[in-house]
Amino acid sequence: MSLSQAQKKAFRSIGHHLDPVVTVSENGLSEGVLAELDRALTDHELIKIKLALAERDDRTAMLDELVAESGAERVQTIGKVALLYRHNPRVNPKLSNIKRFEEHHGRR
């Protein structure tokens, strides 16, 4: 599933206020990092991750691998921070960053 430009714009607006919940360091993608990424995407759908890698090419390669492994879609990347989205049809509305934003702003 590919996000439309309107969806990406809305998600960037929501993501602006989020803090990174997963950090990937020079150690790379361990099973623990992938498990935490999967849990965060399942619970929140829209998350920020921090790529604590010095080289831009390394960050790009790591992000490509994270997206492929998680089944998420990249919404935005700014510097060392990326915004990822993965739809969860059975998401808990109290945990989903998207559902909470919609409820808080009166959208459904």
C-alpha cells in the first residue's frame, strides 16, 4: 500500500510532535531492535525513529533495511530522524498516534 501525498502531509503534521521511540546505533539491526520496531509500529502505527549513524549513506541503507524488515512505509526523513507508518487494522485507539490525533482534533 502506498500513501497518497495528502496522507503523507497529514502524517507529517502528526509526526512533528512525536519523539523517537526506537534508536538504531552503529551496532546495526539486532533482533531486539527489530522486535522493538515491530512492537512500536503495531501499537502506534506512526512512529519516529532515530538513526544514530554518522554517515548519510549508512543511514539511508539502514533505513531501507528497516522499512523492508518491518513492512512499514517511510513518510519522511529529516537528518537522522525518520517517520515511519504501518497500518494496523486492530490497533488500540488509545495507543495509535493517528487515532489519538483524530479524536483530539475532532476528526474521524
